[in-house]
Amino acid sequence: MTVAVEGGPERRARITAELMDKTGIDEPMIERLVRKFYERIQAEPVLGPIFASKVTDWEYHIQKLCAFWSSVALMTGRYHGQPMRMHIGLPVDRSHFDRWLALFEKTAAEICPPVAAAHFVERARRIADSLEMGIATTQGRIVAPRHS
């Protein structure tokens, strides 16, 4: 008897479908969340200027972020980038990550059903921890993860 081994694309599609079933997250929800969140980021008095100094084409950035969150939340593999490299030189610290997370959590709670919001927030906290630690390390500071 030969047992078929599930290949990469099939396995990824199965995992994505399972996550969608479990959380209710789909691509339109991701886009609504990303658009609303970054609309708020642009208006935020501390974070907005940091983003404005780096993002020149917001539509392109939103599409990239939708692919990123699709990969993070649904394991779709749509994003192919290096987030740490893109953030490493930013003038940010713990307080910036606190603001980013508070705004993200608020937006997720407003846009998404509770299970989906919790799924996004859990991942956002891990991402924030990772970026915060990476940036702090390059600045000669040591920061322990808060959410992991």
C-alpha cells in the first residue's frame, strides 16, 4: 500500500482553509482591517509622521501589508519580504510599539468577530515583540518579549 504524502501547496491550502474555518478570517476581512488600521496610523500624532517619512505610495504599501497579514493570519505564503530589515532603522521604542498595538487591537475588535480579532491580536503581539527586540538590539539595548 502506497501512502500519498501531502505536498507543500496542498498542505498550505489545507492549513489556510482550516484557519479560515476556525477564525472566519478571509481576504476581504484582512483588507478591511489593514485599510482601517493604516488610515488610523496616518492620523495618529506620534506614529503617523514616522510612517509618512517612509511610505510614499500608500496603496502599494496597503497591498503589501494585506499580503503580509494574509501570510501571518492564514499561512497563505502571499508575502515575500523582510519585515525586520524594513523596520530596523526606525526611531522607535517600547512606547511606539505600545501605541501601535493599542490601535491595532482596537481596530481588530471593531472590524472582526471576536475569534478573528483574537487571532490577529495574538500574532500582532508576537510581531511587535520581535520587531521591538530586533530594533532594540541594533540600538545596543536589550528588551525582553512582553507577549510571547
